[in-house]
Amino acid sequence: MSRIGNKSISLPEKVSVKVDDAGNVSVDGPKGKLSYTLPECISLKVEGNEVILERPSDHRVHKALHGTARSLVSNMVEGVSKGFVKELEIIGVGFRAAVKGKALDLSLGKSHPILHPIPEGITVSVDKNTNVKVEGIDKQLVGQMAAEIRGYYPPEPYKGKGVRYVGEYVRRKAGKSVK
């Protein structure tokens, strides 16, 4: 088991964490507000500029929930202070993207354009018709949105066409060879 749960979370300036008796945690910051309900066995204390999560015992389930809860609260603190960004690039002739109202319009070589709805709390911007930037304060929502966009046309290994994360390595394969 990891020891991540034992680490304290340091709070940046202008970020406040509140917890009630039912285990509802709310994190306020300059970028917005997020909330999360702690598992029943995990408790949270705010001491000065640090947040500490505690578990009742060293039982395997308590250790797992301790680490998970600590990571989720840490991501909430980082999200309301800095935010999260995922960048995608579209590679292929005629492949492009555009933001149209509350939807992302993707032309990925299919017979029809793909209109992907943009959820509340997420900002999508397109640069040069091929670079898509997904931003938001909720790490899970940003990652899910980026994964769904990538899922429409994952990069293929022969020509390298498709939607990929910026900096993602796609292993290329040789095509058919004539003997």
C-alpha cells in the first residue's frame, strides 16, 4: 500500500477548505468551488495552512480509501488554485475542429461532422483548426472530455493520423512490402 494518504496537503493563498460533520468537503479558490463527500472511515482536519486526512486503522480498505481521498482533495485544491489543462492535436489531411456554441465540431474524415457537447465548467479552445485545448478546475472532467475527443479517432500506427495528446508518442509500423 502506498503512503500517499499520510502526506499533508499545503494550501496556497486564497484557497479555503471547509468540512462539515457529514464528511462533505468544500474547497473554495480563485478559479471556483468544488465539493466532495469523504468516505465514512476517513476524517479531515484543517490546521493552519495544511490539510490532514486520517484513517481509523491500518486495515487494507482504510489504507486504500485514505490514499484515494487524499489524492482527490489534493486535486481539488490544485484545481481551484491553478486549474487543469489537456492539449490535443489533430493530425490528418482535412481533419479539423471548431467550437460552435456549446459544442465542439470535429471533422475527422467520417461522412458526417461529430458534434461533441461541452459540459458545464469546461472551457474548450481551438487554435489553427488542429490544436484543441481543454481547461477546467475538475481534473476528472477535463481528463474525461479529452479522452472522449481522442476516442473518436485514436492515432493509428501506419500513417499517424488521428487525435492525440500533445507530446504523445505513437509507435509507427511499416506498411505492406512488395516482394
